[in-house]
Amino acid sequence: MKKQLLSLALAASTIPALAQTTVNRDPQIAELVSQISADSLRAHVNGLVSFGTRHTLSTTSDKQKGIGAARQWILGKFNQYAKQSGGRMTATLDTWTLQPDGRRIDKPADMGNVMATLKGTDPSDDRIFIVQGHMDSRVTNVMNREADAPGANDDGSGTAAVIELCRVMSKSSFPATVVFVTLTGEEQGLLGAEHLAERAVKEKWNLEAVLNNDIMGSNNSNETNIIDNTRLRVFSEGLPGNLVNDTTGRVARIRQFGNENDGKARTLARYLKEVGERYVDNLDVVMVYRNDRYLRGGDHTPYVQRGFAAVRMTEMNENYNHQHQDLRTEKGTEFGDYAKFMDFEYLRKNTAVNLATLANLAKAPAVPQQVTVDVRNLTNSTALYWQAPKAGNVKGYYVLMRETYWPFWQKKFFTTKLGMTLPYSKDNYYFAVQAVSGDGNESLPVLPVPNLR
């Protein structure tokens, strides 16, 4: 097992030699990662499947079957884990009623997201990090609320991951707040995520990152026969989703300085890859440069559309015989989203990527403020300046660097000052700044704004 890692390999990079930072695993995070259990995840999935269907429009009065019983079971799990949090965690059922919409809601619907909030320990730190999956399931007909829809992988896998993360992380404390959410209504149109994202806007949450987990526990494709539990996809959008109809000039500035590949979601995806691979062995996080797959959607999108950093994690090789299928066997092929088709060791690794990312973010200081790059003079060096974060115990800062065509950050340079001048041209490289805690936990990177004055 790797004990020390350089921030990222240089491969065939042409960046000149300069002392760069060595990044170590945080022992606390490594210990938490080791507590993620494949057997525990299997038990969570089996518990979810036991309710027959979790269709959004299924019964909410039956105590043994349907979405109502499922969400009460999840709420019970969250309340159980809250008892080991020392009073830091509270669990709630966030309910509302939706009226028929002429599409996938054909009657007044009793909606409910199940949420567990692990309150941060630093009163001055109002940052919130969300990890989520959707608890609802479906068969071939999206309006069929009666037929059994096991939904083991879609999205019992993401829901089980959230439950397991709550189980493990509730025993620890973090300066910032972590919220564990199982959403309803995804199959009917991202309804639970729309509700929660809009709530975050109205209540002015300082929501710094959203990790959405959907279909992440199967290791094979029904078409290619590829079996692979060593790669996890993370989907991310480049341009901020709230700038589609921008009239402020932000998009023009993004184009001018070539930052189309460095929106909040894409920056979060790079962070997730680096930190996830730091703590989880035998797993490559594969960045996919699009918000989601063709003809599909996910619960990260309502956040992206409101300007939050949100990404989707999904297995590498989807098996469509076990998604959105009536339970049946045809010509020797069994259709249906059953737990027996899942790989729980793969789900363990994918869940651990979430934990490493969440814990590192929640332990890190807030992001540096007013990060700028001096572009007032023609030089072949780069001068960066910034201000201290609004919250957190700061040991120093990392200045990140990569070539413009390179997908990931290539080097980290540490400083305790509020500025750094590097002997590299700002025309040829991208730079960013992270705040670093005493334990070495990095904030999300902040790209500099050109200082034209």
C-alpha cells in the first residue's frame, strides 16, 4: 500500500524541475476508509430490496412495502447512527406534496427526502458538503408503481453508499458540515434533487460540493462482456451550469482566458480523482467531460444548474439488462435489477472514494479568498496573490500548476505566504491555489482572476 504520493505524476510533461510537495495520507481518513464494509453495503441493499418497490408513487401507508416504508427504514438507520455522534448528528424526513404535472406525476404525491446532518464543530465554518443517492426504483414502465422493482443497483447502490458513509462518518467530527441524503423522485424527473437544490438557494446554504452516486455497484456490461471493478466514472460539467444565458460577461472572460475546462464541477471532479486515488487502492477514477450520459439524467444536475459544484459517480460498464427492466427471463437471459448481479467489493471501493473526498474537504480550511494573477506586465513569470480563507485552521497554501492541455494538476508547491511568484509563464500553464490544514487536508482549488489594474 502506498504510504506517500507525489501530488500527481508528471508523465511526459515538459515542466522544468522544481521542488514540489509530497502529499501524505491523513491517518484519520485512512482509518475511516478501512471501515467501509462490503458486507455492510450488501445488507443495506438487501434491506432496500425487501420493500418490493420503491417507486415514487407507490404506497406510503404500508409498513412493509413501497416508498413510505423504505424511507422510514432509512430514517431509522440514520437515527441509529446519530446515537454514536455525540449529539452532532440529527436525522429528518424533508416532506412536501407535488401536484400532478401532466408528465410523470399523475396524482398528488407525498414526497420525502431522508436527510442526516453531521454538524461541523467549527462555529465560524458554515460550509456544507452533500453526499446523495436516490432511493426510488422503477421497472420498464416508469408509471408502474405496483410491480416489484428491486432497484438493487439503480439506485440501491448509491443509497446504500450514503447509508454506509453515515454509519462510518457519524462517529467522527469535522470542522465543516456533512449532509447525507437519500432522494426521492429521481426516476420521475429529478424531483427530490430539484427540491433540495432550490432549498439550498432559498436558505442561502454555503454549499461547496455535492457528490451524487447513481448506479455504482455492477462491474460488467451486457453488450461488451467487459468485467472490470478497477475504474469508476465521474461526470462533470466544464462551464458553470448557471451561465447558459449569461449577460454579465463571465462567459466572455472564461473564453478569453481559456478556463472553459475549469468550472466548479470540473474542479471538484479533479479533486475527487486525486484524493480518491490517494486513499483507495486498485481503483482509477475516470473523468468524463460531460454532465451526464446520452438519454439519461442525474440528481447532480439541479445543483449544477444553480451554480453549485456537483458531480455524478457511476460504474464504468453499465448493464442495461439490469436497469429499468420488468422482472422476467427471455431466451435464457434474466432481466431485472437484483442484488445478485452486483459486485459489493467494487461498491466498497466506490463508497470509499466518497468518504476520502468528503472527509478531506470537511477537514480542510475554506477556500482562499481573492485569488488573483498579475497580468499587468509582459513577463515570463507568474505572480499569484490571495487572502486567507474565511474559516479553518490554515497551515499554509498549495499553488497548483498544469500545462494547458493537461487534464490534471501536475505539481503542488507549498508556501506559508499569501503570494508566490513562479518562474513559469502564465501563458503556458494553468494555476490554482488551495488552503491546507495542519493535517495536510486541502481545500478545493481556486483559479486566479486576472488583476488588470
